Amino acid sequence: MWRRNSVVAPVRMKYTTAMAKYTSSDRYDTLMIFCPSCIRSWMVSSETSADAAETALSMFQQALTLKPRESEATTLRDQTQIFITGNSAFQKGEWRSAIALLRPVYDQAPGFLNGMVATRLYDAYLESGSAYQRERNYVDAFKDYTAASELQVPDASRAQERVRMVGLLLTPTPT
């Protein structure tokens, strides 16, 4: 018994000393890496931005290096990566690409990134619809505006108004 305590005590002391050297943020980051649900909670509670998505992606990648088969971390990492790529397309004005990337993420998790995916997708549909409308392609503009109006966003009134206006352009008039 004495021999066991003489071995365990120094190891315990080294562990306690090492833990004391961590700052509170280091401990928090370590917890986050081991807990994908914690990263998801952080993503919801933090001010959502593209930078927060980059930080979350890094955390998911670290978590997956430690636990490669963690399915929740894999799914969230993939959704975050697709959001970042879709957001980049959005920033470049590539509306159709942004829609193609963001729509599947929205379909899987409408509130992902504190609703930022829904907001980006909504704006991409409006911009795409406007581009179609400038080309006098009212059918595709109507489809994009309708898709935007059906998203779960705080205010879909712009899309609803555009659906109404383009709908009038599509309505045949008697001659």
C-alpha cells in the first residue's frame, strides 16, 4: 500500500500543478474540444459571425483529431465548413452558388449559427431573384422570391412583397 501511494502522490501532484497552470480560457477551450455539444452551445450563445464560424470549425477539427469517429462533431464540422464556403460565395455575389451551398445546411438545421444560415440564404434568394428580374426572367425570380418568403427568418416581408409584385407581372392580362 505504501508503495502505491508513493507512486500515485507525485503523479497526482504533477497533474494538479499542470491543471493550475492552465488559464481558465485554456480549460474552457479544452472542454470545448472534447464536447461538440459545448461548441454548438457556444455557437448559439456567441455573437454569430463568419469569424465565429471559423473559430468553431477549428474547434471541431481539433475535437475530431482526438475523437475521429465523433458523429456529432463530424456533422457540425461539415455544416460549418459548407456555411463558410457558402458565405464566401455570398460575399462574392455568387448568389446561385451561395444558395446551392447554404440550402442543404438550412434544410438540416434551420437555426444553425444562430439563424445566420437562414439570413444569408434569404438574402441570396432575394439577390438572385433581383438578378432574374433584371433579365426579365420573371418565372425564376418568382421562384427565388417564393423560396425566400418560406424561410424561417425574423422578417420575410421584402420577399413577400416581391412575390406579390412579380406575381402581377406573370398574371396574363386580357387583350
